[in-house]
Amino acid sequence: MASTVAVPVAPTVSDPERCEGEEELRGIEAEEENNQLTGPVAAPSQNRLAKLPLSRIKALMKADPDVSLASQESVFIIAKATELFVEMIAKDALVYAQQGKRKTLQRKDLDNAIETVDEFAFLEGTLDA
């Protein structure tokens, strides 16, 4: 099985806003390295590439009768795509929550996001009980 290594890529375009954000991120990473936890239980790494548990994603993939094998790379890609999808729909739903002067997302916010954003048309009716 091939192993993969994540290598950071430097931006090729000189964008001052992007460079400032990257410098800020590097400062935060350096600060986190200096604030290492001591004790029997250490916090999970903040630099994980995927935030969802890959073992659960793999189990869900294998639950499909059409899937017999799932490579680690495919599991990672599905996990990353899921994270991006959840982030996108949550941000769109947050707009509706803020319009209602609320800080908590509710089901009606998700319904509004699904109804108004064309990319979520495939989800129409999925939240109906």
C-alpha cells in the first residue's frame, strides 16, 4: 500500500492579503507548538488533514453493497468532500439564522438554504419527516 505525505505548497501568485493570512497562520502554528500539553492525555493534533473519523467513513463506504474495497486515498477524498459540503451548507444556513437575529442554526435555516441555493436542489425533501 502506498503511503502519502502532505507537503505544503507555497503560493505562486503574489497576493498581499493571502501572504498576511499565511504569516498569521504560521505564527499561530508556532505558538501552538510552544504550548504543548503535558500529562497523560494529549489533545488530538490540530494539523490533521481530515477532521472526520476516517474509520467511520470507510465503514459507511463498505456498507454499500457495490463497494468491496476502499483505498485509504479514496476514504480521505470522501471525508474531505464531506467536510467541505457540510461547511458550505452550514455557512449558507448561517446567513438565514443571522437574518432572523439568531446565533443558533435551526432546521428552518437548512430548509431555506436548500430551497434557495441551486447546488442543494438534490436535497429538497430529504429533511421532511
